[in-house]
Amino acid sequence: MPGAETLIIVCVVVVVLFAAIAAILSRYRKCPSDKVLVIYGKVGTDKNGQTKSAKCIHGGAAFIIPVLQSYQYMDLTPISINVDLKNALSKQNIRINVPSRFTVGISTEPGVMQNAAERLLGLKLIEIQELAKDIIFGQLRLIIATMAIEEINSDRDKFLIAVSNNVEIELKKIGLRLINVNVTDITDESGYLESLGKEAAAKAINDAKKSVAEKHRDGEIGQANAQKDQRIQVASANASAIDGENTAKVEIAHSEAKRREAEAEALRMATAAEAVQAAKAKQEAYIAQQQAEQTRAELERATQQADIIVKAQVAKQEAEIAAEAEAEVARRKARGEADAIFAKMEAEAKGNQEILSKQAEGMRRLVEAAGGDADAAVKLIVADKLEQLIAIQVEAIKNIKIDKITVWDTGSGSDGKGSTANFLSGLMQSVPPLGDLFKQAGMELPDFLGKDINEALEKSREEAVKRASEDISKDAEDVGGIVELVDKDK
């Protein structure tokens, strides 16, 4: 089917697009912050028009072109290298041992990063350590050869600066940068550094002893001078103290007088201020009380309004809401009853319409079966109901209850039947024949039923009449009815 083929084509296109998008996303690589993404293959040219061997990215992301490009990561984790330099020849031709530890890592500078991609990509960590160690060994020997032992041992900052500058220049050539240098104890096989240490220690000890003696002498002299100065200063201090005490007493007297005067003035001012403040307080209290009374009156007035007016409004609103609710309930109830009556009448109308439609359809088919003759169709319906019609005829007298029948007759008839038989026969003859029923209805029995069928129907009718007369006689005996037949001859 065309629709199915179109659906299959759409599904195939969707699958292909999804696969293409998945392939594109799988080639899109993001570079973590602790790594360098190296893209190699066909990566373009540099500013000078030369073909680039690799493209380095630190941070961000890039799309790797399938088939034409590939990629690897270089780890930026710092690398610790233990360098135990031994028997390095100094400027004084004395061999020394310089144990140290260098911390290096791959640089993120654009040019240095390119060097790392070209020279370190694919190498293991141990291989990078060995390569860096060889470079560090050579530069350390070169720096030690240009410096005296005293400089290396005493001016350690100068030595470390020289090591950092020389070593980092060489490490950048392979894409590394120097992070830290830590040089431990420097020793030599000839004992020169040890002798220097002993000389420095002895000098320091002698200087310390001399300093101690000088300090002891200065201490004795200082103690004597201090005692002399103490006595002079104590006497002078005593005289000054007496003079100061007298002057202080005078100052105290003047101060006490001023204090008392100030206290009296302060007491006067305080009393006056208290009186003023008390008057102001009373005035403010009266004003506040007046405002409070006014506020209370307003509050009382508002309370009265709220109790009377608000309650009346609330009662009015409640009555309106209740009346509206009752009206809405009545409207909804009436609407529901009307909808129910309408639905019931509509259902009955639909049912009657369906019945009449089915009856009309059946009658139409019956007329078609009768060759389009409506009279013949009616006759077929009546013929189909013959048995029921006969049963209805018989039922007309079947249930007649006869308590007593008295017949006065000679006992014989012209046709040889008795009086009772003639009575019952006459009674049954009162039921109209089937042909008469058809005539009363304005119809005649169809000719195609045949004479034999008419006779058979008439015979069936007579048998039914006979059975009905027997049933009547039996019913008359059951109810205690008495039929008296009087024969004059007997």
C-alpha cells in the first residue's frame, strides 16, 4: 500500500538522520581542565603557510573529522623527578654532591604546548621522567661549574634562580615547564664544606664568648651606675613628693569648694527643671487623656454602627443569598424534570418510530413477495393467522358457565337428533363460519387454498365446536348444574 511504503521510507530517513547525528556527536570531543587535547592528521597550516603537525587545545572542545583526523590527551598532572647529582665539578675544581627534587609538568603555553605534542605525545610517564632527568642533570653540572662552593652553599637563592632559568629554557624545548626546585644538603668528598662549617662554627663560638664577656663587664658597670642614680633620684623624688603633697592639698581645698558650689547650682537647676517637667507632664497627661476620651467616643460610635448596621447588612445579604439559592434550586429541579420528561418522550417516540419503521419494512417486503398486490399480501397475513382466528371463535363460548338448562321437547327431531343435541348444535351454530368471517371483513378465502383446504378448515372448525360443547357439558356438571330433558313419549 502507498501509505505503508511512505511510512517505511520516513522511518528509514529518521533512522539514518539519528545515526548521522549520533556519529557527529561521537566525534565531538571536550577537553578537561587537567588535560591537553591533541588533534593530529590533517589540521591545516600555520601563519607562515606551513603544514601543522598537530593542533593543541586546553579547555573547550573540538570536532574530530572522521578518517582525516584523530586525537589523544596529554595529562597536565605535575611530575616529580628525584635528581641525585654526584661528583659535579665546581669552579674551584672540587667535586660536590647536590641531591635535589624537581617538579615539572606539560606546559599550556601555545608554542610550548605544540612542542609537547610533537615530542611527548604517546610517551609513558616513566619515559617523560627519564627524558627530563637527563636535561636537568646536564644543566645542573653546567651551573655548578660556573659557581664557587661558597656561593652554592651560602647564597642558595642565587643558585636556585640560576638553576630555574637554565633548566626551564631547556625543558620548554620538549614541551615541559619547571614548577618547583628543592635542593637538600650539599656535600663534597674532600671535606671542604665540612671544614668551612667547622671554621664558621669556631668563629661563631669565639664571637659568642667575647660577646658574653663584654656583656658581663657592661653589666657590672651598669649596676654601679644604676645604684648611684637610684640614691640621687630617690632623694629628689622624696623632696618633690613633699612639695607635691602640699600643692595637692591646696588644690584639693579649691576643688572641694568649687565642687560644693557646682553641686548647689546643679541642685537649684534640677529642682526648677523638675517642677517645669512636672507641669509639662501634667499638661501632656491632660491632653493625652482628652485625646483618649475622644478616641474612646469614636470607638464607641464605630462599635454601635458595627453592631447595628453591619449586622443588618449581613442579615440582608444572607436573606438574598438564601432566596437566590432556593430560586436556583427550583430552577435546576424544574430544568431537570423537564429534561427527564423530554428524554422519556423522545425515547418513546424513537421506540415507536423504530417499531413502525420495522413494521412498514416488513409490510413492504410482504407486498414485494406477493408480487406487488397489496390485497394478496393482506390475505397472506390473514391466512397465517387462521388458526388463531378459529381459536378466538371457539373461545367465544368455551368459558360460558351453565348452571341449569331445561328443555321441553318431544324428544325427536326431523333429522333424527334429540332435543338436547339440537340445542347444543344450534348453540354452536351461533358461531359464524370462517368463510362468513372473511366476507364480513370484505374478503374471500383465496382460490389457491383449494376446496380440500376449505373443507379441512371447516372440519377442523366442527371438531373444535364439538370439543367445546363437551367442555361446556363437563363444566356444567362440575358446577352442579342440572340439565333436565323431558320426553313426552316417556
